[in-house]
Amino acid sequence: MLRTNTARARAGTHGWSVNEKELTVQTRQAGACTIVDVSGRMTIDSSFHLRPVLHGAVGAAQPAGVVIDFTRTTYLDTSAAATLIEAAMLARDRGVPLRVVGLSGEPRLLAEVIELDRIFRALGSEVELP
């Protein structure tokens, strides 16, 4: 079951929240930067829930841009990578800084294998690999 809440829950958040069986996505403000927190498993069955949140965040981004935080993400597949590349292309087209942080374990391995950091750099964005 998918639940979306677009109302502001409290000051400092955009109020975007997507909960799906294996994926949770929430946005919040940190100064002039929009943070998109992603938790759980991002697969072909769940990655499409992240797409509208990223489009909304990039579309409404302030000059500091958007950070996608995968600290609490346990799995990414290639459909998730495609969603991130699409977001990087949108950010480039709109002149919005975009950064991916918090990749570790299997998600980091996928990012390294497909050279996500190189792709993001070519699109004017950044992937931080610890």
C-alpha cells in the first residue's frame, strides 16, 4: 500500500512522504538545501515511487540544491540507478545542484560497478562514495 502525504507536518519539512512496502521516502529542509531521505530496498517494484518525489524536489529546489541521502538504504538495483540518472539529468537541465550521499554496502557496490559517480559528474552532479 502506498501512502503519500503532501501536507506540511511541521516546520522545516516539505511534507512529502512516500511509504511503500519496501521503500520509505521523505523530504526535509536543511537551510536552503532540500534533503531526500530514502530508506529500505529500492527495486524495480519500488523505485518508481521515488521518481515524483525527486522531480518535485528538483523543481522546487533552492540555490543550495538537493541531496539524496541513502544512509538507511539496504539495496539498490539498476532501475534505482536509472531513476537517479534521470534525476541528475533533470537537475542539470534546471541548473540545480544534486548530490547523492550515504551509499554503503551493496548499494555502494552497484554505484561503483556502474560508475554512477562518473555519470553524475558528467551531468554536473555528485555522488559521494565514502
